[in-house]
Amino acid sequence: MKEGLWEAARCVRPYLSELVGRAAPEVDRAIEEVLNGQHDDDAERRLHAIFESYEGTDAFLERVLEDAPNYRPPQVVTALAAHKGYVPGAGNSSPVRADKFVCPHGDFVWYRPEVGVPTPDCPTPSHGHLQPAEGAGR
């Protein structure tokens, strides 16, 4: 569960406005502070408390943990499931993927919702640009 909790904290950040409304900046700062601090038992307790503070984030965490071992946001899982019925034509028959991008400091994860959507910068300006994750599209 530890890995899933940390991944949920990294990947919930782009969805906070949708999940907690106007509290999103405050919640984002709290998550960022934990992610950029020491990863110990107290940090995990704090992350749990943040997720449990709002119905939307609590449900988000639950759904991310259900997606073990990938730990993807429910929005990504739902979008990929919608493509399962898709039957490609002759040629490339690889499954539809959601490209995964990460901040170099490991405190933010973003999935490209569809081809052509530009990759944003990391939300913490000093952390630079998002980079493709190793094994992106899991």
C-alpha cells in the first residue's frame, strides 16, 4: 500500500480542482510539502489525513489503490477501459496507452489524456519540465 499511497499523492494533483474545488491550492501545497519532505511513517500518516479530509480525494485514493500494481488515476483507468472495445484495423494492434509524465523531483505525475495535448510544466516552477516516465503508458 505504501507505493500506492505515494503514487496516488503524485497523480492526484492535476485533479484537485475537480475533487476539492476551491480548496485545491491549499491541498496541493500540503501534498507537495509531504512529497518533497522525508518519506517516513509520519509522512504517510499525513498523506492519509490529507486524502481522508475530502470525500473526493478519499475516493480517488481508494480507486488508485484498486488499480495495483499500476496505481493510475481513476480518470485514466476509465478512459482506457472505454477504448477496450476498440478493434484496430490491420497493422499496429498494440493496446491504447496513456502516456505518463513525471517531474524530475518525483512530486507530480500527469497522464496525457489524448495525443496532441501539450505536456505542462511541473507545478513547482523550480522543478522544471515534465519528462516521460520510464515504462510510460503502463
